[in-house]
Amino acid sequence: MHTDLLAAGLIEDPYVDQNESSTHWIGECDWWYETVFTLDDSALAHDRLDLCFEGLDTAAEVFLNDQSIGRAENMHLRYRFDAKRWATAGDNRLAIRFASPVRYALEMEQRVGPRPGIGAGANPRQLPHHMIRKMACNFGWDWGPQLPTSGIWRPWAVEAWSHARLGDIRPAVTRADESNAHLRISVGGESQEATETSPSSGLRLRAVLSGPAGGVVAEQIADWRADGCLFEMDIDDPERWWPRGYGKQPRYTLEVYLLDASGQQIDYRSHRVGLRTSELRIAPDSSASSEDDRKNLPGGLTTGESFTLVINDQPVFCKGANWIPDDCFPHRVTPERYRERIEQAAEANMNMLRVWGGGLYEDHAFFETCDELGVLVWQDFLFACACYPEEQPLWDLVEAEARDNVARLSRHPSLVLWNGCNENIWGTFDWPAFGDIRTAGKETWGLGYYLDLLPRVIEDLAATTPYWPGSPFSGSMDRHPNANEYGNRHIWDVWNGHGNYHNYLTHFPRFASEFGFQGPPTWPTIEASIPKAQRQWLSDASRHHNKQIDGQQRALDRIADAFDVPDDFDDQWFLASVNQARALTMGCEWFRAMSPWCSGTLYWQLNDCWPVTSWAAVDGQGRPKLAWYATQRFFRPRLLTLMPDAVVESRGVPQALAAYLHNDHEQSWRDRLTISACDLTGGTVDEFTADIDVPARSVQRVDLPSSWFPEMLNRSDRVVFAQTARGEIQDRAWWFPEFDRDIAYPSPRFTTRLERDSAGGQTLYVKSQGLVRELCLQIDRLDPEARVDTQLWNLLPGESAVFRISSMHRYLEDTLADPTILRSVNHLVDPAPTALFRDAVTSR
Ligand code: BMA
């Protein structure tokens, strides 16, 4: 509705300035959509004529030629209404009335009784998003505006058919060894005749499986059955589907034909199928988890259970981020836009996305792209941050929705894990807003969905895909759901609590499925959404475009952890962006250092749904933030890091550092490692070298000389870095012992060289005279569509950064070398140090 009002010029763009505030009436209204479509006699000659809606948002009544033919009340459910009786040859009038989603939710709350729920962040009203089966974040989230809309959000069609039609096809891979795979294909559908009792209706199914390069691999015929048909296929020497970084993504083609008694084809489907198995391996750490087993892990770990995703019997370290709806109005997300966003995840070396429970069961276009690129998908069922009532009609709506979406999506090889809810179990343990609902036992709050209904649906319809009740969850209601030692964790006490991102070092999750740090959108996105006069950090418009309560102030506080906060908005923007990149680096590198104790790190969040300061790495207009460039580095298959040698005690400082070499690669990593301590002129203070041979898919820890500590950790005129003989400048690991305000960075001095190649490409080489930190080329200041391939270079004196520019425009070297375009932390820090020694990294 909002987008139609916008197209009709009746409202201002709610993404710009504070226009959103004047649109709240839209969600309070009922709306009608009407159209006329034509049918010819051949359509009407069929036994059935259905009006099929892939998505109605949300409480709708459908009228055909003024007759009510059906009602809908779940945005996430496909509806099919038999319309034969009311359809006529020629013009037919279709009208849909959408009831106000705000009113629906409030009325449902009255009907089933209120339950606690949070989520709206700084939005003006906390609406009960858990009282309606509609995308929760449409009611506002701590990164999303409050734009509860109505409308036809996915395609609709008239389907005319006789005898029978095909429904969802669910190919399940029950085995995928090197030599043989087994595919169990369930074919759903519907028929007019009572074929269950008279299987002699003569209808037949033919299933054909072709190999990735074409050529039939298996072909089978079966009698049609109204209650579903099953094909079992064995495939020798299968070409298996792998997550990216672990192998290729070959896909077979599965074709299913529905034939009538005379052998005529009456329905047909074709899907691309990947041969892979998926397993969530949960095993207790052996009591013999000796020092030796853990010699490559940071010290200080306790014991618990593994939480490892295993694809084709191969444990996978999951690297990625959380996915939210890419637009508040998801019908605007085209297949091209899905592709662009998922390619951004892949280019940042991610191999997994978690589709978060306050959003959507995503479109096939999303999953198709993930299938093609080998990006694993963890799909939440749609429950987030609330106590969900289990009373009718909600229970049945949830069951129908779960069955519908599992049946719709299970064919995608990328979909490897279903998850019950986002934070709803955790909330009942820790959140004051949830009160004592779990222990009081008086009201339902959703546990019946997570522990009973949803696992049953998975068992029925997608038994080969693992299910896990919650993010976070520890495997048993007797354990704290957000424990380090079990299951998966959300780590929010850093951004929301102890602030300074060094506190990630106090955590040791088995799988970090959420943790995040805010940063502003890119500069052109700010220009497109915040009017010039409002471009100050705490202006009304800037605060409006940060939906966390006090989010903008918090981002400033986080700058203040390390820097003297500059007065200028642009400087604040740069430091907040750098801070986000550093924080995600710290978290992800630390969790990778703990592999295989930890088997995944998904940060919050990949994308945004509008222009906003949030935890996203790609902003609301699709532009990569500095955090995205950092991700490219910290998720590369081979990663060298400098990290504490042991889990850091609560709010403490590391006692000593180690180098960790994470080799997420199928070949071993042989190289020569050099670790250097230098002063701020780049002069070497001490150095030590070691030969390394890191086996495939493992981490090796190399301790730094104990004589370096504690001195090397509390001198602001020292920098430690590690590199390998074959590594490049950007593969280097760095440890700056003190915060920036205490570091006397040299003034930035560069010589530049711009090269143009015959294809029009431009490359800027920037040679730094002194040590420089986080050097960036802000090319999108010159053209919002221009990009560079890398950012955030740390350079030793005399070294060069290389920026490959992609842009429609030609630039002058002087333009690029201007300090508003070529920027680093050195540009922003007062070179006079204020203090040389500090006790603890977290003391400020
Ligand atoms: C977690 C998520 C989201 C939220 C994010 C940032 O709670 O599951 O609900 O947006 O943190 O606060």
C-alpha cells in the first residue's frame, strides 16, 4: 500500500528524512485492491478454476464478481481458492479487502490475551507483532521503521485444471557418498477424483533425473496417488553439491510429468537439485579432552558439546552473517537484487547466511542464488523476540505456514538447517520484559511450537534437514540457552553492555549465530536520506535513522572508547565506520581462532531494509560499508591473526598473544611465519620466526615469546604484526596494544600514482611515508556508484596500497589524493599522545 501511495504521489518517500512519521495512518486503515481480468471458454471448460495467491499481506477477504470466495490471514502462507462457481467467460472483477494489520494484531491480542514482546526499538509504538502472522519487522525493529503495510506482495494467478495437478516436489538426499547417492522424491498434488480408493484413475507420474552436464541418470514411472507419490533413485558416482570453499555446486535437473490415462501430459515441474547431506553433529567433548587435543586452541576453555554443521560428512566452519528482509516492502526485492546481495556475501568470503525469524521465508530467487553460489542457508521459522501464544487460531495458522514453507523450500540444497525461533527461549531466562512466563506456567509462550510442532513438521516433510529449536539454544531446557559450552550463542553484551569490542575476547561460543556492532551507512546513502542541514550525529533526522534506543549516542560512546571524539560529522562518520569494521574483525577472528571448539561465526547483520545506522555490513541502498571490506579479509580461507593466548577474563586484558593460522582450505598450509614488534617509525624492536605446516581444515597456534609480555601489551609506542613469507600486505595480522588516542601516529604523507589500463580501468597506488592505519579511498564521495576493491590498509613506512577503481568516470590523481577522499585513522588522531601507559584495555 505504501509503495502504491508513493507511486501515486500521495505520500513522500518514507525512507527520506523523517517522512516515515507521517505515514502511520496507513497501517491503521483497511484497503481495497481491485482489477478486472478476462477468461476464455477453454479455461472454464476445466473441472477446476483456482485463484492462487502466493502472498497476501495479511488479513484479506477475496471477492470474485462480488462474491466472497475466501479469506486469508497469514502473509507467509500460499492460498488457493476454488473460484469455478463464480467465474464467467469474459470480464471478471477481482476485489480484495485488506483489514488494517495494526487493528488485526490488537484484536488478536484481546482475543488470546496479551503476551510480552519487544522489538520495535526506538519506534514510537510497541505493536504486538507476535499477534499476527506477518513479517514482524514491518511493525518496526531496532534497525527498521514502523511501516505496517498491506497488499498483494507475491504473484497471483488463475489456474485452470482437470483430473489432477502437481503440488510441491520434495527431493530429499538420504545419502551422498563419494560412490553413491540416494534421492527420495516426494511428489505432492491434488486430484478431482477419489484416486485414493480407485487408483485405477489411470493417471501416472514420470520422474526424470538428468546429470549436471545433461544426460538422463534415472527415470521412473509410478501410478498417481492423491495422498502423495514417492520415487527412490540411486545415483552412482554422484557429483556432489558443496558449500563454497569446500567444492563445486553441480546441480542435477529433476523433471516430473503428470500424465493422463492416454499418456498426455497434464502438468509438469522442473527443479534443480543438489546432492548433499546435512547433519548437525552434537557430541559431548570427550572427558579425555586433553591438553594435547586443545594445544592449538586458546587456553581457558571448559567442556560441553560440539555444535557442528556437517555437509557430506565434512565438518564445515560456517562464516557469514544474518539476513533481514532487504526492503521494508519486500515485493521490491527483485531476483537481480537478491543476486547482487548474495554475491556481496560470497565476495566477502561468507559461506552461510542465517535468514532471521523476524523477517520472511525468503523467495525461491534467494535460495536459487544461494544454491548456485554455494552459500548455506540457515532458515529460522518466523518467531522473534516475543512470547508467542499457542491458542487458536494462531496454532493452526502456524502449522499451515510451517508445512507450506518447508514443502515449498526443502528442495534447495543450500537450505541446510531449520531453526525454531529467534531469542524467544533465551528471553524467558534473561529478559525482564518476559517476566516469569516460563516458570509460572500460566500462559503459553511458544515453546510448544519450538519443541513439538515444528520438529514434527520437519520430521514429516524434510526429515533429512536438521532442526534446532532456537537461536540461541543449548540443547536442553535445563541449561541456560545462551551458554558458551553448548549449542549456539548470541553475544549482545558487548555492543549493548560492556561496549568496547575487546570484550568479545571474554566469550568462547560453540557457534556464534549473532553479535554485532553498529556503523553508519555509506556517505552517499546518508546524502540520499538525511537533508544537508540535519547532517550532524545527534540531529533529529540522524536519530530517526537509527532505530535503537539511544543508538546514535552509543555509537559515539564506542568511538570514545578509543578516540577523542572529533567535532566534525564526517570525522565521526569515519571513525564509527572504522570502529564497526574493527569490532567485527575482533569477534570473527577470535571465534575462528577457536575452531573446532567453535564451528561458526555469523555476525549481525549482512543487509539493511532502508537507509539507517545499524549493525549491517551492506547499507540500505546496497553499498558496502567498511565493515564489508573488513569481512572480505577476516573470512578469507587462510587467515593469520594475532589474538590472546587464552580466553580473556571478564573485562580484563590479555596476558599474552599468540598467532593463530586458520587454514579453511583442503590443502595444508606450509609457510614461514614472522612475528615482529616494531615502534611507530616501523623500526623493528624484536622479531621471531617459525616454520608452519597447518593441516587442511585446521587451526595452528604459535605462541609469541613470553619475554615480550607484559611490556608489549601496554606500550602505546609498540605495534605487533605477523606475516607469512608468501602472504601479501593485506594478509598481515596486527595488534595495536593501546587505543588510538594514546598512539602518536605519524602524520599521513603519501605519494600517489594513477594508472589507466586500455579497458578503462583505473588503479591508484598510494605509497605511505610512515606507518598508516586503515587507509581508505572514499571513491563513492565522487560518484555514488563507484567502488574500490579493497579498503582499510595498514601500511609500514614505504609500503603501498593498491586501489582498483570501478567507475563510469575518469578521475584526476589530485582529486583522489585529496584528504577528503584518501583517508586514514592517522588523519584524525592528534599526533600528541595524551598518555603512554594504560592499565586495562577496558578501563575507559
Ligand atoms: C538481536 C536480533 C534482532 C536485533 C538485533 C540487534 O536481538 O535477533 O532482533 O535486531 O539483536 O539488537
